[in-house]
Amino acid sequence: MATYIFVTFAITAILGFPIWAVLAISSFTALTFASSTPIVVVVQRLFTATDSFPLLAVPLFMVAGNLMETGGISRRLIKFCNAILGSLPGGLAMAAVLTCMFFAAISGSGPATVAAIGGIMIPEMERAGYDKAFSAAVMAVAGAIGVIIPPSIPMVNFGVVGSVSISTLFAAGFGPGILVGLFLMLVCFVTAKKYGYGLKNVQKFSIKNVIKEFFHAFWALLMPVVILGGIYGGIFTPTEAAAVSVIYGFVVGLLIYRELPIKKIPSMFMSAGKSTAMVMMIVAAASGFGWILTSARIPDAIAAGILSLTSSKIAILLLINILLLIVGCLMETTAAIIILTPIFLPITTALGVNPVHFGVIMVVNLAIGMSTPPLGVNLFVACGIAKISLEKITKAIVWLLVANIIALLLITYIPAISMAIPNAMGIK
């Protein structure tokens, strides 16, 4: 069964099939030629995988992200962040990173963050004298913070597959997300100093301007407080919080900022529906694929193989990080989480790693994969906005990725970065 499933996987992937088709075809081939299990059992598994209340948060957060982008919220966040950092070398790029961190607390999606912030910031950075490829690279990498700082769609998926509290995962994402953001800001600062980026529009710091932009962005900044405060205050679940974010974004964009065009609402729902359909196809196909792997005891074999190499916790976590970084370059995030969580979670739990901490490690790894070729979806979004080739943005992204990997290692080996907030809040 393992031979059939992996050979078919390799062939279909090389031929360029969509990831959901690769997983589905591999699963059905293995069952047809190497198993007596009725196909209907797998079909039932596919349906059960998508029939999940927590997964309802996925389309809702996608709609919320679209509302933020078109309702004037992202533009106000950018102005507020630029008022804080715009006077520093590389201030505009640092403001872009900080804006992504704020937007991450609204959207839950990496590509949505790149699209919402990058559509404004990439042209703005170019006008200020930044290299176009560097501007796009900053947005591609910073956009991945959208899945680390809660709410986070990949954390929802990990919580469902690994039976881990989604609320606790959300609380654990703050520290790592802020750390990644600070490392990226440092790279922006050093790069701008070295190449003289941003000299055309350096603005003088003014407390008065910061206060003014704060009040302009007040309703945008209040949104994460309402959503996350509601979750941790026990008012609503993470899935219900996604629905609240849609209502909040609609009210703010339409009635307060008055920038949300009514005529665009149907297209926003259509876009979110298409994205959700693709995610759910991947969830269903990956669930079937994972079930077959488990039935064939392949995860047990992989776990035994890893543990036979070394018993060192440090070495095993490093090896898992390397494998996840490679997978992140080649596989869509949702599929990677559903397939690999049942393999790696028991190993790390046996080593004494908190499942919540490992969930954060996994999400940060796969977030890095969103901005690494050949499958980095954030790269393609940023390239489309900046109208540059993948080759150019790849050259500009190297030091940003190095900063991400350093942050990843700190997150891996210093559990307190992830667990300090959940422990302080008494969340388990």
C-alpha cells in the first residue's frame, strides 16, 4: 500500500496535478490495488473530515479579511503604523511589517494579509525609493505572520486534527508572531541603512500625528480586541468569533468608515466561497490520505525511524523542523497539517513537548513555507501586485528568510515564547 500511495503521489505531483487531486488519486489507487477496504469507507471519511463546526471559521475569516481590505480598515492601519515608525531608517518597510501584525489579528490568512496590505504598501515603498523586489519580498514574508498571530486558519486546522484547544493555540501564537515581526523589522532597518531605501519620504516623528492616526484607526484597532477578548472572556467560541468578525467588519466598513462598496459584497462572498471550496477539497482529500497512511501504520514506521536515529530531544526537534521546512516548500499548508500532525504529534508528545507548543512550531514552519519557492503562495500574490518575476523576489527574500529561521529556532527551543501567555491566562 505504501508503494502504491507514494509512487502515485510522486507521479501526479510531477505532472502538476492540484494538491487535492494528488492526494485523492493516490488514496484511491492504493485502495484499489493494495487493499480490501471498500471505497465507500473512504468516501465517508472524506465527508466526516469536512463536517466540522470549527472548520466553519475558515470561510468566515476569509470573508472578514476581504471586508477589511475593501472597507478602509487596512489603509488606516497602515497610516497609524507609519506614524509610529516612518521617521526611522527603513521606517516604511517596518510599518508594513507592523501593519501585517495588526492585520494578522483580524484576517487569519497569509495571502489575504499580503493582498490587503501589499496592494497599498508595495507601490508606496517603491515611490519612496525602495527596491521593488525588496518591497515585494517584505510583504510576502511579513504576510505569513497572518497565520501565526491569532486568529489563524492553520491553527484551527491543527486544533481539529490534533484534538488541541484552538483557544489555547490562539493565545500561544502572540509571542511567536511578535518575535517574527521584530526580526523582520530588524532586517528592514539594516537593509534600508545599507542601501539608502526610503530617503524620499522620511517623515518627522510627531506624537500629535500618532494620536491623530490612532483615532482615525480606532475602530480597526478595536476589532482584534473585540474578537480575541470575546474568545478569552468566554463570550463566544473561535468559530463564533469568526462570525462576529464578519459582522464587525461589515458594520465598520459600511456605516462608520463608509468605504465598503455595496456592489462589491457579492464578489467578496464569491471569492471567499471559491477559496473555501478549495480548502475543503484539500481537507477532505488530505484526511482520506492520512487515514490510509495510518491504516498502513506508516506514521508508526516513520516515528520509529526518527527515534532510531537519536533519542536527543534537541536533535529530533531540529530534524522535524528541517522536514517541515522542506514540506512547506512543496505542499499546501492545510494538506501538510492534516497529513503530518498524526505523524509528528505523538513523537513530540513522547519527548515531553506540549501539544500547543508543537502546534505553534508547526504553524511557524509552514508559515515560512508560504514565502519560499516553488509553492509559496505569498510569493505569487506579492509578485502579482509588484508585477515582477519569481526569480527577482527570490533573490531579495534571502535575509528575511534567515531572520524567520532564527526566530523559528528560538520558538522551538524556548517554550516560554509560546506558552507564557496561555500560562499567565490560566488557559489549558
